[in-house]
Amino acid sequence: MRLIKGGSSRIIRQEFPELQEFLWGDSFWADGYFVSTHSTVTEDIIKDYIRNQA
């Protein structure tokens, strides 16, 4: 997961340098990540996960 998040962060920062003003510190992504099977995840579960990121 670290490789995916690190690589995608680098690509996004290169393609959209204007996002830098909206970032806090050096981190682009939150420390954690969400994993579940497709049959158990509802839209409400994903929305709740996103809302509770700190």
C-alpha cells in the first residue's frame, strides 16, 4: 500500500502542482487505508470512513 500511495502522490503532485497550497505538511494521503470485499461495502460505509479521517 505504501508503494501505491507514494507513487500516486508523486504523480498527482507533478500533474497538479497547484494542489500544494491545499496540503498540510509533507503528507498527501492519510496514514491509513480502507480495505473490504465488494459484497460487504455500502456507499454509507465508505462515506462514514471518509468523514472520520483525521
